[in-house]
Amino acid sequence: MAETTSNIEMAHRIHEQGHHHHDDGPPSRRKELIEIFEAIVLAAVAILTAWSGYQAARWDAKSSAAYALASGTTVKAQEQQTLAGQDHLYDIVTFGSWLQATHRGEKDLAAKFERRFRPEYTTAFAAWMRLNPFEDPHAPAGPSFVSEYRNAHVEASHELARKAQELYERGVSTRETGDDYIRITVILATVLLLTALSQRFKVLAPRVGLLVVACVMLVFAIYYIAVFPRA
């Protein structure tokens, strides 16, 4: 990640520049402790930035994989939906031919069409016939309208569509987690900036003040990295 590399390089340069900047005279014990603490802060920032960049890259890869799976699953769902439409059209045509043959009294021809019903449609047809559709005007218009009518391709399409939605939502979630890690690198970059500014002051008060603010932000960054999920 670009943010990770730049933050680590900046931490190294800040440490070198701060060290050279204070080589002009013998440092006091307090300044030495501050410089040691600044070095610790820079080291922590470098490590945390590398970790955040690594996690962001991992979550980005997971997000891309989830999106790819969602896309492939959507295609499969559409294929099943197309097959379901073809099955439904076949059911309508064969039932219409059966109905015409039955209306003309051609029992043998009607039986041939009935034998060509799909197994799922045969179940629905039997349920429809039990409703006495030729006598009861309130009976469903055809086997496709009874509750027993099933189409395996429709059910497979719905299941695949549900999985595709879950995969897409997983991709969105993992992308957001990766973005959270990227935002942490921004906080860490601010810590670097404050540390760099503190090293430019020879007066201890502003130097310590900036370092305290940097430490507070560093603590927040450590907390969020600790609670964020890990890839």
C-alpha cells in the first residue's frame, strides 16, 4: 500500500533528522528521555502502519473475491431462471395440446401428451384434476396455478440469487473493513507529522505538548487496530 510505504519511510527520515538536529550540543537528561520516547513512537507508528497496510490489502483481496463469486453466482442464477422459463413454456404448450385433444375427444392423443408432462408438472396436473376443473368454475385455470406446481430450476434460481446477495454484502462489508484500516494509516501519518513538528522545538513545553497529542492519537489508533477484525 502506498500509505504504508510512505509512512514507514517518513518515520525513518524523521528519526534521522531529529537525531542530527539535536547533535549541536550536549543534551540534557530530560531531552534524552524525550528523544528516546520519540524514537519509540516512531517505531510503533512504523510497525502499526505496516500492519494496517497488510490488513487493508488482505481485506481488499477478500472483498474482490466475494464480488467475483457474487458475479459468478448471479450468472448461474440467471441460467437457472432461463431454464425455468423454458420449462414453464413447455408445460403450457403440452397442457394446451392436451386440452385441445381432450376437447376433441381424442383420448389416445391426450394420453400421449399427458405422458410427455414433466414429472413435476404431472404432480400438479393430478392435483388440478382432483379439483374437478371442467365442472367447477372456481377451479384454477390450469396445473400451473395450483400450490403443488413446482419448478426445480425456479427454486435453484432463487437459492443462487440469495447466495449471490449474501456474497455481495460480504464484499461490501470486507471492503468497509479494509477502508477502516486505511483510515488508521491516516491517523498514523498525523502522528508522524506531530512527532516531526515536536522535534523542531528546542523549548520543552511545546515539544512535549505536541508529543502528548501524538501519543493520544497513537493510543486511539492502537485501540481501533485491536478491535478491528483480522484477515
